[in-house]
Amino acid sequence: MTRRKSKTTGRLTRRDLLRGAAGVASAAIVIGRFGQTSAFSAPNVLRGPLKNVGKLRPDLLDDESAANIEVIQLTAEPDVPSSHLYMEAQVFAPDGRRFVLHRSATAHGGSKSDPNHQYLRCDLDDGCSLHPLTEELGATAASVSPDGRYVYYLVDQTTVGGGQLTLKRVNLDGTGRETVLVIDAPLPGTQFRPSRIYPLSTISSDGKRLALAAFLGDGKTEGAPYGLMIFDLERAAVRLVYQGPTWCNMHAQYCRSTDPAASHDVLIQENHGNEATAEGSIKRLVGGEGADIHVIRDDGSDFRNLPWGRDGNEFCQGHQCWRGRTTWAITSTGTRKPAEAQLIEGRPAPHAGHVGIKTPGGVRNDLSREFPNPHFYHFATDIAGKRLISDAAPFDHGGKIYVAELGEPGRDPLRNFRYLLGPKSSCKKHAHIHPFLSPDGALGFFNSDESGILQAYMIRGLHG
């Protein structure tokens, strides 16, 4: 028997796989419809759980710290750094008691050639025990499905203009590893092959689609594009929905609203003035009046603006997230006058050119306006959009972490700021603090290399 392929996409059908046919042309995209896989195990990964690793760290609190909070160090390998995923990543089960972090990683991700890098599940109700979820060399861009059942991740074996990218999933308990889709040819309807895979993926609130950014160049073409791929998780299909040379740092984030229309919206970042080599290596991340932030439907339509930056005074830092399950988003900025780093929320408005703050009809709200001389950088909210956590300068003294309450969207400033602690991080790029909250806002999480090596930490008692 031979496998039948769709004439339009090169996909294999469910029937083809069930009939057990073997062999496929290497030029096709192979859709492994949730078939069992044998992982290529890296030699230095953890293969069993780490127990009793959560360690109280009262020494990280100081006289100004909020009352009744505790700090727990979650990872402690003396020769392998560990880190939380980027603060906007979808890492939690809905109960907030299990989440994903990774070892042998910096605050901005792991290396696909690092044999130590892997994703781990942390079980807070089991003494913060750590359980391996991946063993493959090149595992990247992990996301937990909204129902908490699966962890989706990519195995990156790509080269510029070639190689293979595999989308996999595993149950959150570590069982039932399956291959969803293999890309080893140009994306359907294009001549592009993905490489330099962005280390973050994002899943729609209905659990049906996954978005991932990548470089699309062939290694020879100057000004080659980067693009946004959307994976249909039910049909095991992929398509390229948006591309261009200014999308080198996309930070794609699905709106977490459960509204059927809003669940198709993706927050994306455009780095105007960036420069890259033909191989996709970034020479300049952004230039001119800086990046701006947009929202797009996951079919590539309805391109919109967020009213932030690009006026010569306000610049988007490149950190933004949806406000919980709302259709409001929040960004951190840098301003020249006054010299501050503010937190601004806004709602998408129709695209009217790359005019940022001057977008006609743009609604924005300075959340940090009642905080004296704000200097906020990395932040996140709880799933209800009622609480926000952020790091703050001075970073040359280890940084600070605050938590605050959000009021009415579009109107109220942040209120009831509470200083939590100084994480004593070097705050160098590999060790950014990147705080975020559990879904219910009761727990905070951050990175620090205060011990001399990057580790992951948790703050307990935020509802106190």
C-alpha cells in the first residue's frame, strides 16, 4: 500500500495512517496524526523526578517586603542553570498547581544544540517536585493546552532553508507522547521553509490552534522574511498566515478570551528598522522610532494597531501581554520626557499606518501614573485580569518585584502596590527576572542568579 496525499496540501489523511502504509516522498510535509514516537534522547537529561527540591529562602526577603509572603527556590542543580519560561508563556494547568519550566536554559530560552535542555513539570502539591517531560535534543517552544491535558512542543532539527521541524505533544503527566506533524518541505502554498524557530509558541483559548514564528529565508536572500505559522491541532495541518522582514521578534500571543471571535486574535510585535543577515542572524533588533504592536486574526486578516509608541518620545520596550481573558492588552514603554518606563494598557484599533500612539480611535490608559517615577519592565497578570506583577529598576542593585491591583479597564490606574522583594539578580540578559503569576494570582514566580547560577523561584502568600 502507498500513502495518499492531498493534492492541495501534501497532507496525509487519517485513513492513510490507520491503514499502516509506509513511505513518503521527502519533499512532502508529513502529517503524523498523533502517532506514537520514539524520542531521540539527549545524553545528559533527567530521566526521573526530583523530589524535595522546594527550599524556603527567607534571606531573599527584607524589611520592606510585604507581610506573610514566603520565597521558595524551585530548582537547585549546582552545575545546570534552570529558568521559568518567558512570562507570557502558557505554562499552567487550569488548577494552577502544575506548571512547566525548563532546565539548562536562560531567561530567553534554551539552545537546540544543548544536550541538557529539557522541559520539566513542577507539582506544587508534591513538595514542588520536578518531573521530566522531554528528552529530545532540540525541544523548544512548549505550551500547555488550555484544558491542562497536554504539553505541545517543537523539536527543532531545522537548518536555514532545510532540515525538519516536528510538532509533538505529551500528556502533562508525562505519558502518551505523540507526533502531531512533521515539516520537512516548504510550507503549503509557499517556497518557504522554517528555521531559527522562535522559542515561544501560543495556543488559542479553545485549544484548537497553535501559533509559532520562524525565519523563512534560504540563507542567500538578503532581506528575507520572518513569518507566523498557524497549526491546526485537530486536523494536524499548518499554514503560513503572515510574513515580512520586520517580524524578527514577534512575541505572538493568542488572546485568552473564550469569546469565539476574540479567540482567533493574536498579539504580534513588529520591529521596524531591524537588520538581519541572509542567514537570519539579527544585526540590529530595532531602529528608528522603534517597534509597534499589532493584533491580527489567525487567518492573516483584520490587521490592527495598539496605540503605543512611535511618536519620538514613547517607545515600546517589546514586552506586552493580554490582560487576563479580556481583549485589552498591556505594554511597557520607555519615555524620554519624563524619563520613565511606564505600563500602558490599550485596545486594538483599525490599522491606520504605523503611527502607534497616534492611531485614530486608539484607547489607552496609563496604569502606572500614580506610581512615582515608574521604571517597570517585565510583567504579567492573573487570568482574571485583576492583579499584575512586575519587576522594576534599579537593576544595578538586583532589581525589585511589585504586585498591584488592576481596576476598570481603560480608566483606572494600578492601585495598592506592594513591594515583594529584591531578587538579587545580576539582571543581565540571561538572568532577567521575568515575574509572572499563577492563574488565580496567589503565587508569583521569578528568575534570579543570586546564587551564582540562574534558578527558578516562587513567591507564596500574595492573597494575604
